[in-house]
Amino acid sequence: MKHLIYLKIFEYLSYNNYKILRYNNFYIDYKFSDDLGNEFLVQFKNITIGNNKLGKDYTFSYFVWDNNINNWSVYKTIKSNPFRIVNTVLGDIMDDFIKRKSWINKIQFEGLPKDNESEYQSKRTKMYLRFLKENPKSDFKVVNYGNNVITLVKNNK
């Protein structure tokens, strides 16, 4: 319950300094930073059909810059406000992506577990699902089978 209250408090707070780094049919990359100077990359990648034919489904990942490896990482753990990050990534940026690619059918992503997590569903996945339940995407339903894979599927009209 305390997570839900915390999520409600920060529901409208996000890092609205995101910008698009790459935009084409196959990739859209967004970049933003938090108030501690951590940089994030959010990437939507088209799931192609056959020989590089544009599909209607995308995968979605986000990364944080890791100075130790001089590259983007999905595994680096940082001190930051996870609710503001989630609101930025699954809120503002995903809404912008859906608006730009209104013809898509599906967006799939995964809440990767931390090294010390042994539950079937990670804490990140649970947080993402809570956020999406409280902030549903228009015309999309959330599909999750109790694991870490989350799929947003466009509703048939």
C-alpha cells in the first residue's frame, strides 16, 4: 500500500527534459537525465518481418549510462527516484511514441530482476504493472502472465 501512495504522490512528476536522438521507422531513441545527472536512453525497436520489412510490433528497453564500461547498461543500479523515472519512461516518453506510431499493434518489454532477486516476477515488473494499471494507455491493454514480460496490445475496435 505504501508503494501505491508513493506512486500517487509522484504521478505527475517526471523528468520532462527528454529529447529524440534517432527517429526512423525501425528505431526511436529518446534521451533524458535525472536531477542527479544520471543519463538515460529509451529505445523502441521495430520487430521486423522477413528481410527487414517493417512490422507493427516494437520492443522497448531503457538504459542508464555507465561510466565504468563507457556504455549504456540495463544492469547498472543507481540512486535516483524510481517513480519519476518510471513516470518519464512509461508515461511521457511512451505516450509520445504511441502518438508518433499510432499504427502499431504491440509494445513488449521486460522488468529485469536485480542480481539478488529470486522471485518469479521482479520488483521492477511489479512497479511497471502498478504504474500501467494506474495510468492505462489509451487503446491498449496490458498483458502479463505472472512473469517479467509485459506486453501492451492494441485493442481491436
